[in-house]
Amino acid sequence: MSFNGYGVWAIYRFEMARALRTLWQSLVTPVITTSLYFVVFGGAIGSRMTEVDGVPYGAFIVPGLIMLSLFTQSIFNASFGIYFPKFTGTIYEILSAPVSPLEIVLAYVGAAATKSAILGLIILATAAFFVPLQILHPFWMLAFLILISTTFALFGFIIGVWAQNFEQLQFIPMLIVTPLTFLGGAFYSIEMLPEGWRTLALFNPVVYLISGFRWAFYGVGDVSVQVSLLATLGFFFGCLAVVGWIFKTGYRLKN
């Protein structure tokens, strides 16, 4: 079967239109939230901790702030996008339409990743009003932004298929991903932790994602950029394999 670009575009456009209908929440909320983080963390903590790894504290937390929103929004957009057709029963129309599983994933994950990447750039622009930003490796900054958005959108797609109610839809992002982000060096360097806690932190996969993204800004990170990239790619291909298994078996899609 040839590639159904029109089908992919139709689903993608529908998902993007849903974001435009909630433009206030999609754009204004992250701007306000980012401003509050700078008031609290930049003002209260930054006045006592001027620099981390030679980077002013206010600027140091920018990559972590972007990642915090990127993780949660990528998961939410993709999980809700596929869960809602399951909830309403229209998933069977999508599955019976002349679109392949790859095309379905491209449309839903592509739309979720696009929305998250745009959100990340909006937060970056907002942060520029509060602190002087430096992006040493702009190509790698965009590469990490797109790769992490896509990876967590795939992860969200898996959660959307797995979830059987709205409570399960929120469980993993709120109770697992957000705490791991706060404990993964979003607002500090893990080098500041005691040795035992530092070793334990290295088992947190989020550390590697944030570290790679921060390296793209300032050339510093808790682990090497090569390790960060390999960890991100490993998570991406792992999610891709799970999505492939879902469509192969029809797990919670066809029953």
C-alpha cells in the first residue's frame, strides 16, 4: 500500500486544530508558569546561589524548565490524542480507514511533538526576558528539542493506548515523570549532591535527557553529551518498538 499522505495530514491537522481551540491554555499558561518559576527559583534561590558550573543560576535552570514542560506536554498531547478516539469509539473508524499503523503514529505523534516543540520555543523566548541566554550549539539544541519531544510523544501514545480511564491517563505523567524531572537535575547539578545520592541519581533516565539539552546551551552537563544522546536514542527506539508491538497484537485497540 502506498503512503497515504492525505490521511496523515487529515489526522495531523485535526490534532493541531484542537490545540488552536485551546490557544489560551496552550500559550499563555506556560508563559505565566515560566515567569513564576523565575520569580521563585531565580529570585529566591538565585540570590543565594549565584552560579552553577560557571553559569548564572537563572540561566542554568532554563533548559530544565523547558524539559519539565516538554515531558509533560508531549505525553499529555499524544496520550489524549489517541485515548479520546478510544473513549468515543471512533478508533475503529481510524483502524478501518486506508491508513497504516505507521501513518497513524506519524500523524498523532507528529502533531503532539510539534505542539511540544513550539511550546519549548515559547518558554525559551519567555526566559530571554528574565535572563541573558547563551546557546553554544543551536543545532544540537534544536536536535535534542525535536528528538525528546518525539520520544515523549511516543511514550504518551503508549500511555494513551494503555489507559482505560482518565485517572490512568494522568497517573504516569503526574506521579512518575514529574517527580523524576525534579530529581533529575532540572534545577540543580547532580554534582551538588552527596556521593551516594549522586550515584543513585545516575539511575534516573531523565538526568541524561536534561544534561544533553543543557550541554547544547552552555557546554556543561552532568554526563557527557555522547551518553546523553545514546540514552535519548535508546528511549526513542524502545518506545518505537513498544508501539510496533501494540499494532502487531492489537493491544487495547481492537478489544
